[in-house]
Amino acid sequence: MYEGFDIWAFLSGLPLGLAISGIIFYFSRRKGRKERRFDERYTNIHRQARSISWGATTAAILVAWAIVMIVEGPKLAFFILAAIWAIHMISYGIGAAIANKQN
């Protein structure tokens, strides 16, 4: 493959990075609960942020899908983007159904 590239060092970094991220997440979440950071205001702000992020992701997928279709035609990248689009929309439908059932 590439000279001087150690695949095992690369692959060992992934679990190490996940472990460090998990530890940081645990302690920040624990401290946040003690300080009552995760109240109603917090949940409303993050709910709105996720909504805006979902809309931006939808637009980005559509633009990327159009570019791939123009440049490459219906090849592998097109079908991968189509699958991502389907998963994106199905997850929205499931999330909307769960939210509708809870309210």
C-alpha cells in the first residue's frame, strides 16, 4: 500500500480514541447533571439545533446527489447517496412517529 504506513498503529488508534471520547463524555455528563445544565432550556435549544441540522443535511445530500448524477452518472456513488437519502428520510419518519406518539 503506502511505504511507512503501519496499518496496525492506525487501527489501534480507533479503539483508543473511542475509549478516550467515552471517558470524557461520561465525566462531562456527570458534572453537567450535578450543575443542572440539562434542564428544559437546554433540551429546547438542542431540539431546535437538531432540527436545523437535519434541514441542512437534507440540502447537502440533495446537492451532492445532483453533482454526482451530473458528473458520474448512475454509478456506485449515486446509489450510495440514494441509500443515505433513504436512511435519512426513514429515520425522520420514525422520529416523527415517536415524537407524535409521546405528545
